Amino acid sequence: MHNDMTPEGWKLVSAEGRNAEYPSTFLIPSRDEREALVPGDGAKLLFDIQTSENGIVMERMWVIVKSRTEEDYIGVLDSDPVSIREFGPHTGESITFRPEHIASISSPPREYVIDKYGVSFFGE
């Protein structure tokens, strides 16, 4: 396993870096948009995941923002990786990320978030 991976066999990939490599084909929201997420917003993140069969594979997965610190977002993974599941984060796991990791933004319905994670998700 690569030494920059978590013990669970994954790491976040910079969407800004990917956009810099492929500016005409890998589009991301503006920095202002990526810095303005609030609890309940969805952020699609890029994950490198170590697999036993295929080496490292990239997965794009949604995280729902739960809170924000001065530099980081803290969210809950809202999808499972498609790749082999012995490695990588899983649905419901807490993920800490920064604006540079965000490849896409969504606004899932509040009812969806409450139904899946409970009203306490929003601190109510």
C-alpha cells in the first residue's frame, strides 16, 4: 500500500490539480462556490482507493457536508465505492476535505438527508 494512503487504503485527490492537468475536459465549480458550502450540501470528491485486484483506482463519490472548520469541511460519505470493498471509505463514514478536493456540488433535498442520517445531522 502506498504510504500516503490512509490505513483503510484510500486518499483524497485534488480536483483543482486534475482541473489544472485537463482544463478543457475536467471542469470544476469556481473557488468561491467551493468555499461557500453549508450543511446539507453535497460535494463530489475524488478518491484514490487501493484494491487487491487492480492496484489503485479512482472513484468519484458524494459527501454531504455536516459542518465546517476554518479550513476544512467535515461530511458524511453518501456512497460506497464501486471497486473491491475491502479497502476504501464506506457510506456513513466521516470525511474531512477542503475546497480543492471538490469536483462537483449538489443540493440534495433536506428530507433525503434527514431520512438517511436523522434530524440530528443538522444539529436540531
